Amino acid sequence: MGDKVITQSELKSELNYNPKTGKFYWIKPGKGRRKNGVAGGLNNGYICISWKGKKYQAHRLAWLYIHGYLPENDIDHINRDRTDNRLTNIREASRSCNLRNRGNFKNNKSGVKGVFYNQYSSFEVMIKINGKKINIGSFGDLTEAVCHRLAAEQAEDWAGCDSSSPAYKYVRKYIQEVS
């Protein structure tokens, strides 16, 4: 390894960060940059900033800029928008917590993560815990299946990881509709 880690003071000498917009701005002009120009470009869906021959993800630099350290863990985009680096939208999270905050896969027809319609006209409920898939069961009704998914999430204390859980939103909406 041996790579020198960027410090908060080095970062602040080169870039300004606006926590309300999530954007970085160059302080000094340099090769390929304008003074006060927006820093960074898209790379695999994330904003990345090249500095001294190394690429840094802007959300990690934002954390360093404000908190003074690069976390060992992931930085999670709460709203799942990889380009939204506002301070209110990023949080330090474990890898498993960050992965829980992913959206649904494109082939998910139920609209709820971990709830899948199968060929036997029922809904399968799965949850992944510590890298292991656990089958919760098969249910004939979508609402019942989603309730079981939410119960499994709550049993694992996922509330802090995925406050925008599709299962939670579905059940909350259902309760409002029947009330």
C-alpha cells in the first residue's frame, strides 16, 4: 500500500465544499481546472475528483472535509442518489448497512425488496443477513408477505440502516388506506 492519505488540511487548501449543495469547487487553477470551477466528474455513477494523480469519491471527501477523517466503513447516500453529496444525504455506514439501502432490482415486480412473485401464484419472502439468504416463507397475499418482510427487518434492527425501507413504506401506506 504505502499510499499517503489525504488530510483535511490538504483538502481544504485545494477545494471548497458546500454542504448544502454537496459540490466541491477548486480554490486554485491548475491543469484541467478553473479557479472556483466545480470539481469532479462522473465515474461509475459517483462524482469523483482527481487530485495528485489519485481519484477520490466526492462523498468520502465531503466526510473528510467536515469530520476530519476518511472512515474505514462506507459512506451511504441516504436517498440512494450517488451524485447527491449534500451533508444531510450522506452517513457513515457498515458495508452490510449500505447494501441494505439499495433499491429494488429491475426485475422486482412486487415493489418491495425481498418480496418476489413466484410461478405458484404466491409471494416468496427472503432476507439476506450476514451474506446468507434466509427464506421467510411463501404467502398468498402481497400485504401479508410484505408484513413478514418488515417483521424480519425489524427483528434484525434494520431501522437505522434503511429508514426508507420499501416494506415499511408499503405497510404504512396500507394502514393509512384502511384507517
